[in-house]
Amino acid sequence: MRMTRNREQVYKEIINSPVPLTAYEVSKRLKDMSLTTVYRALEYLYQTGYLKRFSLDNYTYYYSSSVHRHFFRCVECGRLFPIDECHMHDYEKYLSEHFKFKIQEHFVLFSGLCEDCHKKKS
Ligand SMILES: [Zn+2]
Ligand SMILES: [Zn+2]
């Protein structure tokens, strides 16, 4: 692939972040890059398989396709938290046996209240 300087900078921001980022968040971190340039770089990195993405509440979040993580999102403050553990192996085995699926990957996003917001509410 052709890694231009812009693409490389955008890619580095994403892979160094423990949580997925939106184009807007990336552009805030790369102050001399316009949002349009960030969008184009993200689109390229997604199309070439370097990044994965998902949409939530009309925002598109990008994350590195080289790491496997699960995420938790707080519905109150909107923060995303990375979860490094994966306990899906048995569940995948069950699904492939029960439904005859050939599972290639999975993406897990939990939602609810984070510790801070939970404390505030109680
Ligand atoms: Zn919260
Ligand atoms: Zn997993």
C-alpha cells in the first residue's frame, strides 16, 4: 500500500489509542490536518484492511485490525473502555456446532454505566 505521510500519521493515532476513535477525535489530535484529509486517510486505511470500524449513534469509530479487544461504552458519559480479555472461545464453538456457522471473527461491545457514573447515581 502507499503510505503517505497523512495516512501514516492517522494510522499511528489509531494504533496508539487503546479505544476506537472517530474521525473528529483523530483530527483534534492532529491539529494541522483537516477533517476531510482525516476522513480520506481513514477510508483508505479501512478499505486496505489496516483498520476496522463500527458505527454507534451516528458516529463511526475506527480501530486497529491487528489487535483483538472488546469494548465497554458508558451510556452516561459516552466513554469507551478497552477490555483486553476474551472469553468467547466456548461460545464460538457452541455457535459453530449449533448453527453450523463458520465464524471468522467477532466484535463485542458492552454498554451500561461505568464505575464513575454508577457511583454518582447511587
Ligand atoms: Zn460513565
Ligand atoms: Zn474476543
